[in-house]
Amino acid sequence: MRKRYDFSKARPNPYAKRLKKQITIRLDEDTLEYFKKLAEDAEIPYQTLINLYLRECARTRKRPAMKWKAA
């Protein structure tokens, strides 16, 4: 390992805007198990599968089929 590094020609990460953001989300146990099983079958991490599904929902502007009644 060097004692000093030269960053004079460094440039910002061009992919920084595409990085994922860590959040906390609460999911029902049965929903989580469903995605974990699908992810296991697809051989990908379940968080990646959930992200892919949510991205597809956002891309197609899919809306939940439910009515929320305010109290």
C-alpha cells in the first residue's frame, strides 16, 4: 500500500446516480417467504428480485388494486 495516492486526475463516478440506496421496509412474513422462494428458484438474491419487481411496477405504472379508507 502506498503512503500517498495522486487523485489529481480523478473524476466523479459516472454511475453514482445509479447506485442503490439502502432502506428499511416492512413486509408480511408470507410475502417475504414468497419472494425468497421465487429468488431461490431463479438463483438470484431475494432483495434483487423484489427490486426487479418494483422496478417493473414503476416502469409500467402499475397501481395496487385496493382502496384505502381514511379514518
